[in-house]
Amino acid sequence: MNDRQDPYAQQQVYGYDAYGQPVYRPDAPERAYDQYGQPLPQQQYGQTHGQSYGYDGYGQQQYQQQPQQYDPYAQQQHAAQAQPQAPAQAPLHTSVQAPAQASVQQEWIPRQADAPPAEPAAAAPAEAQIPEPRPAPDYRTEQFSFIEEPDEDSEDVIDWLKFSESRTERRDERKRKGRNRVVALAVVLVLAVGGGAGWFLLSGDEEKKAPSAAGGAQKRDVIVVHLRQTRGGDSATVLLVDNATTKKATAVLVPNALAVAKDGGSATTLGKSVQEAGTGGTRDALNTLLGSDIKGSWRLDTPYLENLVELVGGITVDTDTAVPGAKPGDGPLVVQGKGRSLGGRTAVAYATYRGPGEDQGKPLARFGQVMQAVLRKMSSDARAATTTVESLAQIPDPSLSVQQLGASLAHLAEKAKEGSYATTALPVQADGTLGERAADTVVKDVLGGTVKNADKNAPPRIGVKNATGGAAAAGSAQVTLVNGGYTYVDGGTVGTAEAASSVIYPDEARAAEAREVAKTLGLPERSVKQGKGMGNADVTVVLGKDFKG
């Protein structure tokens, strides 16, 4: 029996399938596929791939294999044939050889789908030894392709070179800027050292220059405060001056007899201006007279002063007189003495009290005492002081808002607590004008202004009192005097009417002016006489029923 009929003989490789696996038996059903990838029957396989040459030991037909074509994987054939095979045992039966069939040559199409590992088609007898598994294909390095490394001309390398170059430039730029900063810092230090040395050299003269600065340009904050009584209409005026240059505060008491100008060029007293012109007109008149810069006005009526004293928790004042009770037989509202505690009601009573025979300067001075005591109790914090002012629920003057008033009072309160607060009166002459002493000591030094009415060539001020019993006479006299070049000063109305008019001059220096005034008003010369007239007027006219206007 030859090897082709012996099923146990060494297997012979007939070729390789589409996956590079060796084919040992061409008639193995699992190794035969048609052009659609389906396995072929044994008979069809033999007919398409070769002539039958007999039957094997298991009764299967054997065909003649067609000449093998070149397979790129055929280099592995010798290694597969060299594998040792186990010795086969003799078959139990002799196979019957079938007649040969005609073979039809047809091209064999390999299977396209995945196939299971190749195995022998015929099962070996139970006693047969299972062949050893085939080793994995031996792959070599030449079977793989490798990606070549990019050269220096590739875009990635160029980009990397650009990045490295720009990073180097940025690093150099940072170093350059750092050197510039060091140089600038050195220059600043040199200038600072030089400036500090100059400051130390100049600071030694600061105390010497301070006194001269007091008489020069200084920064002042001036507020005019009007205390108005709801009963009677009397008023008291105080100028609160906060000097930021000298760091001192001053309360300037301004008498109501001070002569100020009003609209139309005529003159009037400060007391009448507060009642008639109001806070705005009075502030303008004071600025014109004193040559100062008053920041704003604060109208403090007596009910608001009472509330203010209560808001700060009461005040302590050295009273110079006792204030009697409201009704006969009542005890005094205020007791004379030092360190008297006053509440809102008693503080108002003391600030407005004018005793028998006292001039208007006494209640003005008492109001100044009350204001200083209030500032000592008020907070020096601007917010807290503003809150106190807001609690009064006043309607603020357009020239001074609540916030501005609160900030000013806080500064004044700080100086009052430190003892840098003083009170002084503005000296007014008998005719209501300001003399040289007032101009030098108060207006110039404290207010930083210049008195405007000190000009000797100024037109004479003519004070007019209406004693005609009618209101029209005063208006007619005002027009006549102003047209004649005089300054009109309103003297009010006399309670008792007089039959004859009079023109009064204080001294012989004004006698000629008095006679000219009489002629201007159409009064007879006999009406001119010497006497005590209005304090704020050069010549005083009392209009009687004989004035025809």
C-alpha cells in the first residue's frame, strides 16, 4: 500500500489557503469553498480540482491534485513538512478503491470569511495519536513598515524652532524691562533722598513762617447763624469761623445795630435785614460789608435750638444772670452761677433773655455761650454730626446742605473740645459803622476781609423813621433820598404820630448835610436840629404829618 492509500502515513502539504494555513488534504470539506465562500461537497470538490485516483482507508475518494501555483506563503511549506509525525497503526479494514471519475479543471477561489484553524478531515482511530499543535507564524522585521522620522524641514520642526526663538526673545525682553525698572527705581530713590534732605532743611523755618501765614492767605470756612425768636421776632447773629490754616475756631458776635446795605443801595440794620431780607439777602449784605466769603446760612429758630440742646444731652454754662420764671411768683428758670446744667427749654431762655437796662449785646453774648456749649457736646465725627442735624427736621437753606452743615459743625466741635475755640464781638460804632479797630482786629485777622464802608467819600446814610401815621410816607421819602444820591436807612415806624417832621444830626460835622437833606425832602429849615439819632445813620429824619412827599 502506498502513502496515498495509507491514511496513517505522513501527511503531505498540498498548498495554502487564503489565510496562509497549509492544506494537507485537498478533499477536506472544511478546506473546500466555492466562489461565494460556501464549503463544497466532496464529489464536487474532486471534480473541480482533480481526477479521482482511488479510495483511502476510510472509503473516501481520492483525486489527483492539480499543479500547485505560486503562493507567497509557500516559503513556510518546508518548515511544515519537517514536523515529525507520529507512527500510524494498521487499519482494521482494507479500503475499497472506487473507479476514477473524470475531473473538470476549474480555478479554485479561496474562502473570504474567517475560517477556523485547519484540522484533518478524517477522524483518526481512537488509538491514533493526536498530532502536536503547529507553532505560531514566525514574523520578521522586514515584514513590517516603519514611519520615517521627520527631518528639520518639516512643519512641526519649523514651528518648534519658531516657538523656541519667540520664547527666547520674550525672555530677553523681560530681562531688558527688569533692568529698566531697576534703573528707574534707583532714580526715584535718589530724588526721594534729595527731596527729603531739602524738606529737612526747609522745615526748620516752618515755625518762623507760621505767624506771617496767619496774616496772609488762609483757608477759612465761615457760616452765619441766625437765632430767631418765634415770639417778638428778635434775632441774634453769630459768625462761626473755622480756620484750617491756624487750626483755630472763632465765634464772631455781630450786633443787630450793624449798618448793612440792602437792595436798591439803601442801608438798613442787621436786625431788620434778618426779618425783611431773610437769610440770603442778609448773607449777601454781610459779604459786601465785610469783604469776606460766607459759605452759607443756618437759621436756627428757638424751637430748633431747644431740640438741638436736647439731642446733645444738655449743656453746661457759666451763667452771668438769673432768668426769672414765666409767671410772677415762679422760681427762676436759670440760676446764676458756674457750671449750670441747662436743658433745651432753659438754654433757650438764657440765650434770649435781656434784663432791664441791658443793651442788645448782652443776650447776644449769652447766645454765644450756648453755641459754644453745644459744640462741646456735639460729636466731632462728620456722620454723627450730620445725623444730629437731620434729627432736627429743619428745611435747610439752599446755600448750606445738611451734609455740609454737619461736616462744618463736626470740625468746630473738635476745636471746641481741644480748647482752640474763642468768642469775640464785632465792635460797632454808635452810627452802626465799623471803625478802624474793628477793621483791623476782627474783619482782617479773623474773617480775612476788608471793610467796605470805611470810605470817607461814601454817600451819607440817612435814617428815616415814619411818624406820619400812614405807610406811604416812608416809601416816598426813600425814593426821594436815593434819587438825591443818599443812602437810605430804614428806621421803622414810630408808634405815636407827630405833627412836625425833624432832621437830626449828631455833631456839627453833619450839620450841613442835615440842612441839605431837609431841602431834598421839602422840609423847612427849622426842622433841622442837633440830637441823638439812629446809630447806623449819619443823619436821622423823623417824618411827621407835615411831610407831603
